Amino acid sequence: MVAQPREAAPVEPHPDPADPADSVDPVESISAVTLLTQNMANSVAFYGALGFRLLYGGVGAEFTSFRAGRGYLNLQLGTYAARDIWGRVVFWVDDVDAMFQRAVAAGFVPATAPANAAWGERYFHIRDPNGHELSFARPLTG
């Protein structure tokens, strides 16, 4: 017997970006992409040679950040296999703590609680259903 495809669940219509009433979006932009590397020195040399400006970290660091236009390209030192996640996407939001509460209220379990980071952001991490790591962040003021 051949399995029959299930009927797709109805999809909510996407808000009209031209309608100001639909412009309440908690996610503002992608701030950064973080890539895993097994060799920080080689990766720092590679991105430096391509013209990325080093902002934080460097060859001996476990975490390095480069300027990428208005956003950031980050490198995180670690070991991984081909089946592991590729890195992390960072979304800037208006209110990190409100986004955290939104995730918890939806029944999700974030990997971290909101915290202030040494690199000047408040953030928390959560994994999507496929295991991809997401970070919701906001630059610290002051």
C-alpha cells in the first residue's frame, strides 16, 4: 500500500508590508552569522585576507568577530562532524527578554537565559526543530 500524502495545514496569510497595522514585527534584522571553525588562526587569516575588519577576538581566541557591512561575521572555535550544525544565526530584536518570554510561553526551551555578553550585546540562544542554533540579541546601550 502506498502512503497517501497528508493534507497541508492552512497557512496564515503573510502581513502586508505596506499596511502600517501589520508592521509590528518583533524581529528587526539578521545581525550576524556565526560559523564554526576547527582552526581559528587559519580562519582569521582567511577572512582578514578577504578584507573583513577584525573587531573582537583573533588567532588565539575561542570567538572572533569581523565587520560585514552593517552586520557581523563571527567565528567560533570548536570541533564538529559533517552532521553537526553549521553555526548560528543572530537576529536583532527590540526586546531580548520579551522574545525569551515569547519562546517560553510557546512551550520552547531556550538553551540559555538572557545575558549580557562581553562583546556588548544582550542575548539568548535557542535551537529550532532541526537543531540549528538561533540567537536573539540587542546591542547594550551606554
